[in-house]
Amino acid sequence: MKHYFSLIIILLIVSVFSLYADSKIKVVTTLPDLKSITEEIGGDKVDVFAIATGYQNPHFVDPKPSYILKLAKADLFVTVGLDLETGWVPPLLNSARNAKIQKGSEGYIDASTNVPLLQVPSSVNRAEGDIHIYGNPHFWIDPVRGKQIAENIFQGLVKASPDNQNYFQTNLKTFNDRIDTKTKEWITRMAPYKGSKIIAYHNEWPYFEERFGLKIVDFLEPKPGIPPSPNQLVKVIGEIKRENIKVIISSPYFTTESADLVARQTGAKVVVLATSVGAEEHIKTFFDLFDYNVNKLVEAFK
Ligand SMILES: [Zn+2]
């Protein structure tokens, strides 16, 4: 008899825990940055999994069966959109066969919705392998656009769990207020370097550049997604010398050979910035991302 009681108690505990786990909104995001923002707004009501790591090139992620399992059980899916993840998201969503999160469903959140975009071409053209054909998709590397991303995620969370609307709303306000405060602080720190000319490896910084008053003169890639060519490097070396450029910014997932070569020829410094949360172990939130990049740049320009 005693055994039965213990068994019943154990079963009760297990079912309470599984109820609790099930009550959370299961969210899958493509990037860790979207995960961080979802956690800011969703708080303890969400259980979030990010497919890509912060040190992976977000254009090229290898689909794994474990991602499909996560997507199959998800209530919400958050994607950057445009053509950032074109190569890997559609096959994953197809395989997951989860109607809740297919494009057009309520559980599919396109983070680019209502985000003011830069570099939107007048016509869609994949000529020479260009992978930014709907406008520049790296808009999350701007704290202020992070507020629109948060708004889009908020809308999705409210649809998934209307009872928690007030809770999400409060978290959204806290997030937005903190972004405003921190952005002022970051802009102040970058102010002495306003107008500084730099070179970037891949064209993923226009939003960051605009927010913090930098001037990106050229890229090591001749076109987004096309590896640096000797001609392009010669051109960039000329520009660095002519314009007295001191800094080349790169990202964790690019090889260092071409940037190092240009640096050796010109004396410019290569600075590897973080393009996503998790690029370095201590970059744990969307706020850490900008703290890290601003610190790195201030250090480089000094
Ligand atoms: Zn790109």
C-alpha cells in the first residue's frame, strides 16, 4: 500500500512538471539574436531554441535532423527573413511538417516585418551569386531596429498566448527602454570616431555603420557571398592607402588570410567583431553584442 502511495506521488510530481513544461510556448529561432530578444519579451513563458550558433555564417547553416525535431514541436518560429536563410530554412520547415509554423501561418514570425531596410535593389537579381537580393538582411546588428524585431516577436507571442499579453507588453517596454538608454551610451562612446572610414569583409554592417556614424568604404568580398578575389584585394589595398584607413572589420566565420594579407600590405588593423549573440562565450544577450562591438572598435581606433 505504502508503495502505491509513493508511486502515485511520483506520478503526480512528474505530471505537474510535464504540465509546467508543456505550458511554455516552444519557440525556435534561426539566430541566437532572435532567441535573446524572444527571451527578453517572453520571459518565463517561453522555451527557446536557436538553430544557428553565434559564430556561424548565418547565410550557410547545415540542416541537421535534430533541428527538424525541434521545429516539428514548435509553437512559434522566428526567422530574420529576406534572403538571409533562403538556403536552409525552407528545407527544414518542409521536413518538419508542422502546419503551425509554415510561412503564412500565425506561428511564423518574419523578424524583418516593418523594419526599415537599407540597400534594397530596384530589381531582384541573383547575378554573380549575390545573396542580398531583397535588401541588406543583416538588420539585427542595429540596437534600434532590435525594437521592431521585438515588436514582431511580441505580436507572435500574443497570438500564441493571448492570456499573457500584459506580461509580454511589460517586458517589451522594459526592453525598449533599455535599448534607448544603452544606445545613447554606445553612440556617446563611438562619437569621437564618427565618420571614420573602414573596410569590411562582408557587407553585413550597413545598419551598424549608419547607427554609429562609421563610413564603410569597401569590402573584401567583391559581392556578398563571393570570396575575396585578387583583383578586389588590390583595389582595397589602394583605397586603404589613399584614404588612410586604419581598420578592417571581419566576422568570426571568415578565414583570416585575405584580411591579414591586406593588413600586412597597408598597416591597417584587422578587428573581428561579433555579428551575433554567442560569437564569444561572454556575449550572452542582444545588449552584450553591442557592448562587445563598441568596446572592440573604441579599442581599435584609440
Ligand atoms: Zn550577408
